[in-house]
Amino acid sequence: MLDTEKKRNLWIGILFVVVLSVFIVCYGKMQKPEEPITATAFKLNTVVKVTIYDSQDEKILQDALALCDKYEKIFSRTRTDSEIYLLNEGKLPQEDGDYILSEECAELIGKGLYYSELSGGAFDITIEPLSSLWDFTSGEKQIPDPQTLVEAQKHVGYEKVELKGNKIRFQEDGMGLELGAIAKGYIADKIKEFLISEGIESAVIDLGGNVLCIGTRPDGEAFRVGIQKPFADRNETVATAGIRDRSVVSSGIYERYFEKDGKLYHHILNPKSGYPYENGLTAVTILSDESVDGDGLSTVCFALGLEKGLELINSLPDTQAVFITEDGELHYSEHFEEEVPLNYE
């Protein structure tokens, strides 16, 4: 009888130890959740950062970054082996006078033409003959010859592009495409698509200021995404927004510019003149479901200016915007502050 009782007590003791061990392990995990994993690299002429909160699989991170290389080889205007470069040079394969595009290239060109038409040409992906005359990165601060800009502008006009499926034709020689204003948004969407296919439900994709959030933080809280302060350090913001499963994209004159003889020249060019826009804006930030739309709309709305830009955003569903004017004032689209939690700096 005594032996039986001892055995019972022994088993109770063992069971207690096991239960206690499981509790300690579980409690430890509750107290110390796994840290997110992050990969950072210089790609697409900017700093790219992908952070995953609900996986420790480093291969997924590296595969996500590799997509930047894949799409740069399609969309880069300056890389001599890219599809867009070869198209602009007239070196892509042809069929009955049409150039043959990859599915991704045709898809993004279609988006670019849509936003070109939506803006009435204030934004125009055929601006390449003009944009190729400017250099905002070398530090040489060269302003193109006015007559050269006039001649180049004659070859600009989205309405002179015929896109049918994966075939494209220019109505005149000397035309070219510039997809830089929408390519990063498209790439961010493709990275999100890949991450979701890998089972990721909580992540942030940052392509040099194009921020796309997947889901929420693991605790269910919104991601905090900053609205960049023009001409300040990348980490300095005017406000932070609570973002759940959405995109935040900004376009501004502070991204690429130079000053010469007391005048600032920036990279957002007017397709009608070839010179930078001068409309009192310094930046536009768009919140949207897809990053390619935020990318396109940020440039479109900057080009349209404050009044017409706000009018456009207010006509679109599930889209919000913040316009920053030269005096530092923030102008919000309708119901922005009701729909988007904001913290001011």
C-alpha cells in the first residue's frame, strides 16, 4: 500500500514538473516574442528594407529583395539591358511593326497610360525625351538648353502610344517611356504578393519611402508610418499615421534636386515645358490599397497642384492624401483625419 502511494506521489511530482516547465516556456514566449527579421539593401537607386514580423525564415527575405533586381531589369530607363531601355532604343523584338512586351512591362505601361489620361497629360509616361536631358544625381547642376527642351517636347504625348495586350507602338519616332514615377509602387505590390504567397501576414515593405504594410503588427496594433518632412532627414517627419494593410507613398521636390543661381530645380517635370513644376507644393503623400496607385497618384496630384489634386483625390474611393505647401502647411483630403489615426510631431 505504501509503495503504491509513493509511486502515485512520484508521478504527481513528475506531472507537476512537466506542467510547470510547459508554463514557464509558454510564459517566456508570451513575455519575449520573437524579434522581427529585416533585410536592407541598396536597390532601385534607393535603400530598400523589408521587415517580417511573423516568420524567422531569412530565405523569404532574400527572395523578396531579389524581386527588386528582377523588375529593375524590366523597368529601368538607364540600365542598358533593361526592357524599357531596349524599347526606347527600338531594339525590342517586333511583330508587324509592334514591339513585343513582357506581361509585367505591358501591365505597368497600361497603368502609366491610365494615370497620364486621368491627369490630362499633367503626368505623362512619354516624358522620357525630356527627363533624359536632366541629371539630378551627378552634382553637375546642368540646366538643359531651352531650344533642346522645345525640340524634345515635340516627342512627348501619351495619346501617341498604342498599347494592345503585350504589343506597343509609337505613332512617331523619337518617343520613349519613363516609368520611374510608378515602378516602385508596382514592385512593392509584387513583393507583397510574394510574401502573402509564403504565408506572411505581418510585414512592412519600404522601397525608399514607398511604404506598403501587410496586415498589422503581431499584437493587432497598426503600423506607424511617418509622413516625410520636406528637405529634412529621412527619419524626420511632420506626422505619423496608423496604417493597416495599406500603402503610403510620397512624392516631393526634396527627393532629387539641385540649386543653381539661387533657384531650385527638382525632378518632377512638367511634360508641357520640360521644366520642373512651380505650383507652391513641396510634397504629396497618398494612402491607398495598392502601392502602384499611390505612386501614380502622388505624382499626378503634385502635377495638378493643390486645388485640382484635392478635387481628384476626393473623387476616388478608399484613397486619402496630404499635400504640403511651401509654407509648411498640411492640407488633407476630405475625412482624412477622421479615417486615419494621426500623431503630430
